[in-house]
Amino acid sequence: MILSISIDSWPAICEELFTGHEHRPDWFDRAGADRAWWMEALDKLGATPLPLRPDHISEICRLEPIHQDPFDRALIAQATVEQMVLVTSDSDILRYASARFQVVS
């Protein structure tokens, strides 16, 4: 199973997508970055929102301080707790790979 993203985090996700991909401005239309757009995108991907729960927060607190991005740390924690595989090319996230956390690059 691939990790889905918390719908409650959509502003941070959209901001990261926009600022992280300024070299590809055609990927996203800022005017479309609202809740309806996000829900439609999740639907097209066949993804299910995964809210950030207390057990995810506990896992964030247990993570080694390898990665400083709080959003990425939340994804790592959610994937660990939910026993999901996280797909990424982020070399810092790859360093968290373990028996409890599976990551594919």
C-alpha cells in the first residue's frame, strides 16, 4: 500500500508542491489549489486521505533527527505506524529505512 496524505495538511502540501517545483510551473495552477481541487486529485490518484493521529505524533517524537522538514517527518511517522511503503527520492527520508519503515526510491 502507498502512503496517502492527510487532507488536513493540504495547505502545507500545496505550498511544498508549488515552491518545490518552481522549475515546472505548468504542473500546478495556484488558482486551483483549493479543497475541491485536492479532493479531485486524490480521487484521480485513487488515494485515501490519512489524518494525522496521536499515534503518528508519538512516532514523530521517536524519529532520529536526520530530516528537519516537519512535513516529511510526519509522512515517515504515518508510513511507519500504518505499515505502509513510502515512495520518495529524498535521500534524507531513505536514511530512515528499517524493518519498521519501508521506503522505495
